[in-house]
Amino acid sequence: MDKGNIRIIKAIVHILDSVSGFPVLSDVELEVGPDFSEFLKEHIYKVATGDDSKNCTFLEGESEFFEIIKDVDENNFIEVSKQAAGMLFSIMNSNIDIPAADLVVVVYSYEESFYLALLKMNYKNSYTHITKPASDDGLSANDIVMHKAILPTKTQRVSEAALINLDDMSIRIVEKKYDVNGHKENYFSKMYIGCRTSLSQKSKLDIVTKAVERVVKDNYDESQQFEVDMRAKNIIHNEYINEGEIDVPVVVEKIFDTRPELKEEFNEKVEKYNISKEPIRPENEKTVKKYDRQFLKTDTGIEIKIPMHEYENKDSVEFITNPDGTVSVLIKNVEKIYSK
């Protein structure tokens, strides 16, 4: 996605401070100048391309939100945004763990399609300065106070948002679980938007990683586990670097090539997630950054961080299993050592 091709058309903000007990809904659109436009584009881009974002499909006939926004246009934008904000506030007001926020509603275009964005800007606490009125003796004073309604900056990520393609009504959503009626719930998609979600790319990769770790832990001696874990991490890293995606069946075949029975065990652990039907395609480098290096820690407290390209180079590092079952790590051909 090219962030520069996002064009902001309309925007409005509604204050949903559930602490006060009532929403403050705006009757006037925001003025979107160059700086604020960049602020909105950055947040839209992060939601659209984030590996923690999920694709979502409206539950037709069941989604009240769909009925509210399905016919949004430039003439009814303000009223539609107020209805959408009021619906969200009702949910927030009934569940005190859902954080207060400003809801920024945006209409924008990208590649000839029009979108509706809902950016829930959860409040953060931060300090700011104030200037107190002059005292009777004419002295002015500056002070530092806690402000409890600071919005996320351009570089931060919103944890709750939805981007809705107004042409085909497809949805891209990012959300966070909060306590609803005594248990953690993805209220934003289920109670508010009214949609059926799929797993995010990040979630899929985490499931694969944890399933591999569990199979290894259950089927290898403790002395073997670290080596198998490192090899698995290396295989996932190479698959992503070489193919630009992670084909789960291919990766699992390589990891457990000498133990075919473990492939079945892995498949049983991930079967309910349906993650083997199509490759995992992370878009954000941070999602796969943990696979760039091998991190090792010994029982004696020594920590070693090995870049993956050096881990694969036998002239740089070698793992030696000693006759007594202990392991030696031999780091080779080092010209300089730095203390940090």
C-alpha cells in the first residue's frame, strides 16, 4: 500500500468519555489541513498494513452497525458518524473496562475505492504545562499537571479501529480484548461492528511458532530441544526471506523431516485454526524480526545473540555435543571483541 495515495475527504471527531457518563457528539466536520491529514493517513496506513489487523465480514441481517453505515454519503456523513459513535458509547458505558476515547470517523479514497475509517483514539495520561492567572501581587506562575485525555501520536498505533471498503463492504479491523460481562471479549468486532473475523498474519505466525515449540518440548530430550528449536527458527526465517511468505505445510515438512509422526501431531494442534490452507504473508518487518537472530541463554546465565546468517556459517559458530551430554558453543574467526 502506498500511503501517499490515501486521500482524506471528510473527518469528524466525537468525544466518548465514559467517565463523564455521556458522549459529546460533534455537529461540525473537522478542518483537515496538511499536518492533520498526514496524522490521519499514518494511522489508516498502520491499520491497513499491520500484521495484527484482521479481515472481517459483516454478519448480514445481524449487524446494527451495518444498517447505520451502509448508505453513508457526503450528505448524511455527520449524522451517520453520530449514530455510529452513539452506538459505540452505549457499549462502552455498560462495560467500565473499555477505555474512554475520541472516535475519529473519516471518509477517504484509495485507488478509486472509497472507505470509511473508524479510529478509536484511546486516552493516555501524560503531563503538560499550564500558566496560572496572575496572583494579587502580579506574579505569574507556570505549573505541570497531569492531562488524562491525550490522544495517540502519529508514530503510535491505535489498538481499536476499522477500515470499511464502501464498494464491497469488506473490513480491515484491529482490536483488543477487554472485560465484558466477566470475561475477555473482542467487543469491537462482535458487539460493535457485528462481523466475523479471521486470524491476523501475526496471530497465525505465533500459533505456528508455539505449536512447533510444544511438539519439540513433548518429543525431544531437554538436551536436544534447543538445537531443534534453533533449526525450526532458521527454517521459518529462510522460508520468509526466500519466498516472501511462509507456507506452513512446507515449513513443517522441513522441521520434522526425520520424524514424520510429529508432523501429524503438529497438524492436530493447529487444525482448528485452518492456518494451513494459505501461506502466511507478514507485511511488517517487525513481525518477523525475532527470526533474524538466535537468542541463547545457558543455565549458567551466559547469553548469546547470533545473527541468522552467522548461525548458518560453520566458519563462524559451531555447537558441539560433548560425551558427557553437555554442549559447547565455539565462536570462530573473531578479529575483534567489544565490551558493551
